[in-house]
Amino acid sequence: MTMPSSTAEVPLIAEPWAVELPDGRPFSKDPSVVRFRGRYLMYFTLPQGYAGDGWRVGIAESPDLRAWRLVETLVPQESFETPGICAPGAVVLDGVVHLFYQTYGNGPADAICHATSHDGVTFVPDVSNPVFRPEGDWNCGRAIDADVVVHGDRLLLAYATRDPEMRAQLLGVASAPLDSGFGREAWTDLSHDAPALAPELDWERECIEAPAFVRRGDGLVMFYAGGYNNEPQQIGWARSSDGATWERGTLEPFLPHGAPGSWNASESGHPGALVDEDGRTYLFFQGNDTGGRTNLLAAVEIGWDGDVPRVLRPVTA
């Protein structure tokens, strides 16, 4: 479902898109996009009530990053997934799509799961699921909002968690050897002693979440969402040389929410980054103007000045 909207403030590459729910609302969240076998696949969150009682992972395909159609919905496979699965992060390694997604509805017990696919649509869950929960006294043991990137001979996994009081949302990073299979025993929590990033800026309020990796040369850039959903949530970025220690690249939102009357007036949130085969970078994100009753997915193209990102305006004929 493509929604007409005012896109003057944010130079989108196409009109925002979402799956239409049975009650007519457009609602899709938490995008992660890969290019696989000549098409683009977007993994994202569908709400409870669309395909069962719990939250689900949807899969949409596109030939050009602009026109999308839903092709599959993933459903829970294990009892700990029954309340819901969502917020996927995908990566293609040696012709296989690896999907890292979270359980939802288990409170502090929510964790990251892993599944693999040779066609991008049919997934086999990891027998050791859930594969990751954080360690250390600074967090509650919860892990959500996974994103992954290859860095040297390791796969890095960024995750969101909360403090022990379940009040503030924080970011951490873990790693696993590329030849490990990424099961439960493969992961080392690089943020064992402290979060990789914690909310500090006024616009981040008490929440930073939804990390999205981009590799830049020998270093890394991470886009992230600041503020809980619709507070408004807005997008910032940080950089790192080792994946464990991060510094902010901006003190102001890189991709802010829109003005009243715009399609993303309530938020610009939960980013997901794609570096295409031609080297171009796209940043997908969610937005709405209804306080969260609806949610749409959109994308901007990102240009780079070294490791400093900027939003590009689409070229028109």
C-alpha cells in the first residue's frame, strides 16, 4: 500500500509504503533491506492482528527499491516466540540470508534469534535459539533490535537493551567469528561492562535503539533512533574504528521528524541501512503522523564526505 504524502522536508526516493491491515490502516515498522538474487528484499515488523495474535516479521520484494509487495509472513516456531517476533536485521553471507530477529512480549526475557534462508523467503531457525542475550550489571538481560555487519573476520551484532529498572533504552555490541555459524555459543558481548551508547542528548530523552550499521573504509558508522516511539523518535549517527567504542557524529538529529501536517510528523524512527552493489547507500526508516496508530516505511539516499553522512536529494529528469 503506497500512501500519498507531503515529502518536501525529507527528500525520499519514493512515496512511503506499508502493508494494509484488515481494518484499513497502513502499518509496517522496523525495516531491514538486502539485495539478493537480483531483487531487493525488505524484512520488517507487522503488528498483532495481521496474521495471528502476536507480532510477525513480514517480507516484501522490490525490483528497484521504490515499488514493494508483500511476499511472505514469518510466524513463531518456538514457545518463547509465541507472543511475537519482530525487528529483523538481515545480512547476506556466501549466498545465504542470515536473519536476526527478536522475540517480543516477554519483557526482560526477550532475546535475539537467528535463522537462515537460501531463497530469502523460507527460513530455518537456529537450533540454539535464542542465540543472544546481553551480560553485565548495567542492563536487564533483554536484547532487541538486532543489526549485523561484517567487520574483518567477525560478524558484529548491535542490539538494544534496557537498564536494570527497564526505564532507559541503551545500545550494545557483540561479535562472533564469521566461520562460527552464529549459534548461542559463538557470541562475545563487547559491551559486557558498559553500554556502547546511552541516551545523553535532550532529543534522545531516555532511549536510543534500532542500530543500523554501515561499513566505511576500515571503520563503521551506526545510525540509531533517539527517543521512544512518537516522543518523537528521530535518527542520529555515531562512528567507531573497532565496533566496540562509539562516538556521536552529531549533537542534533540527522533525520528529524517532520513538521505538523507532514507524513512523518510523529516520528522519523528505527533506521535500516543498505549499501547496494554499486556502492550507493540508502537509509530506510519508519514514520507516521498519527501518534503510532499507523506506520509507513520510506527511504532516503545517503552521500558521504569520508565517514560523515548527508542526505542526498533525488535527481529528477
